[in-house]
Amino acid sequence: MILILTENIVNVIPYIMSQKENLNESQCKIADYIISSPGKIINQTSKEIADTLNLSEATVVRFCQRLGFKGYRDFRLKLAKDQGNNSVIHVPEGINRDDSTIDVVKKVMQIEYEDIKFTLDMINEHIVSEALELITNCNKLAFFGVGSSALVASMAKEHFLHYGKSAYAEFEGLSQIVLANTLGPEDVAFAISISGRSKVPLNAMEVAVRSGAHTICLTQDPSSPLAKMSDCVLQVYRKDHSIDDLGTATRIVHISIIDALAVAYASGDWDRIAQIAASNRKNFKDYLYGY
């Protein structure tokens, strides 16, 4: 595997040429296309390149990651700088000021759909299985996050609680540290952060690691500090959208992965989970209606 800090790459095209001997057939096909048309590439999405070359979009993204880039967007931005084009790259699916309300609604929902599908195409089954095994075998499952990731952590806690798992989550930073300090070798700390660099979950995970807990993280950056301290890294993938701060789409992917893990956990013991669900429904009725 090629390990290189892309900040040190002076010129992208010569770098790609120098690495061709390390690439497989599909990756060489992408490399040749980029080398022959670098000016065209900077205005294309990863899907457009994939369609042109009759490859999967996931193959294009993996090509960029194999060369040491974070993803296709990171690669394309550096290529654009090499070509003397530092302006914002046009992405067709971006939302424009002149869009109607229904256009915005459709585009946002399309972005969320594509991010979920893209993550599904890229997901590593072995890592998901490893995460599920840790969750299934742990005594206590604690979720950590800050901002909107804290909301995802809270939803995750509720999901697993409904399936009978001892799950915990705290919103306040110091409370997360206290929670992390209660964990031990039989427990799992699960941190959620898009960047993998948010201070609150990082601090909590550091405490969890010192306490001997197993660690899982859900992040977009597998090279982040959070990922480096985690036993299991669940990576979220995003397509290339022109709205960089559209965090809602990534949250939807986070929630989808949490949902999938919770249902997969439940599927391992349907009979017991069915009894818990029935008991929950009865307790809810007693609480809400008094019978």
C-alpha cells in the first residue's frame, strides 16, 4: 500500500506517473485517463469518470485513496491547483440560489440518498462484522459525540436500549469523561465524529482507552486522531457535493449505520429481542394510558 502525505506532492500528474507500477489494471486505466486529460478531470465528478471508463465509482475513490489522498474531492482540488485553477469547482448536483423550494428539497434528498448508497458500496464487511462482535460481547456500550454527533450518539443509545443492550450516552463534555471512566475491559466506547478531531469525543476516548475498554469510531477520516486510537474504524463516505457544510447528509449516513448495527445485533437473538420488545410495548401502554 502506498503511504505518503499528499501535502508533500509538488505536482500531481508526475506523481501519478511515478506510481503506475504500483497500481492494478483498473487503477492504471484511471491514471491514464487523468494523465491524458487533467484539465477535463477538474470539472468532472467521480461518477462521471467512472461512467466514462466503465468502472464503479468506488474504484475511482479507492484509486485516489491508494495514492494517499483523502478521497476524490481532495485529489481533484490538488489537481486543480496544479493546473492553475484555484476557483471553486463546479459540481452539477450543487444547490444554487435560484433553485425553487422543490428543487432544493429534491437535491438535498438526492444527496442524502447518494451518500448512503455510496457508503454501502464502499463499506468494509469485515470491519462491520468486527464492530458487531465487539458490541454483541460487551457488557456496557457507551456512545460519545459533540454537537449534532451527540444527537446521533443519543439516538444510538436509544436504539440499543430498545433491544435490551446496556447502552449509555451523555451530552455534556465532562459527563462524557465521567462515563468513559466507568468503562472497563468488558465494555465498548463508541465515538462519533465526522472529522475525527473533535475535542470532546477525543478526550472521552482517551479516558476509555486508559480504562481498558474496546473502542469503535464512526468517522469520515480514517487517518484522524480518533481513528488512530480506535480498535475498529467505521468509515463514512461522501460523494463530491459543492456544499461543503451540508452536514445533514453525513448525519443521515451515521444514523443509517447505527440503525444497521442495532438491527444486526437484534437479529443475533430474535426470540429474546422479541420478548424485550413485547415487554417494552406493555410498559409504554402502562405509562401512557394506565393499563
